[in-house]
Amino acid sequence: MSGFGHYDQTAQALEREIRRYARVINLDWDDTARLRTLAREALSCSPACRIGLLRHPDLMERSKGEFFALSELMLVTMRQSAQIGVHTRGGPAWKAFGRALYEEAENLPARAAAPSLP
């Protein structure tokens, strides 16, 4: 399926950037509670919220905004590839945060969770 290779490339690029920003915000991939807290915050953060974080003067807040924006791109990539029958796989960071996003999305009202999930 050479025509669909861009999903794998996108997943690899997103994985690198997710890991990069996770280091800045001191995220431990084995800290399930913190992953779930960040996932809950990411799911409740509107586009205006993300823009506010991205423009924040504090590096940690800006990095969290980048992390949230990357997680949205991760979900969009998974949704788009799934729509054409391509299973997109990310690395350990993608999987850990993706799992936390799905677990937290299950706890949200259906109306709030639907737009962000594939």
C-alpha cells in the first residue's frame, strides 16, 4: 500500500514531537495518573484554550499547549487512516497517551467526546 505511506510517516513524526514535548513537561510514560489527568485536560481544552496555552509566556504552559495540539493531530491521523482502512501505529508515547485519551473520553458525556475521537 505505497499510496498510504504518509500515515506511517506522520505517526513517526508525531511520535518524535510528542516525546519531545513530554520531556519538557516532565511526563513519565509510566505515570498513569498523570497521563489520565493530561488526557482529561486535553479533551476538555477547546481550540481557544490550546491557542491560549500556545501563546502563554510560561514555557511549561506553551509546551503543554503543543502537546495537546499534537495529541489532536494524533487522533485526526488515526481517524483519517481508519476511514480508508489503514491501521496507523505509533510508538510507545503515542500508545500510552492514546490509551489515556480513550480511557478519559469514555468518562465524558457523549456529546463532548464525539468530535475529538476517531
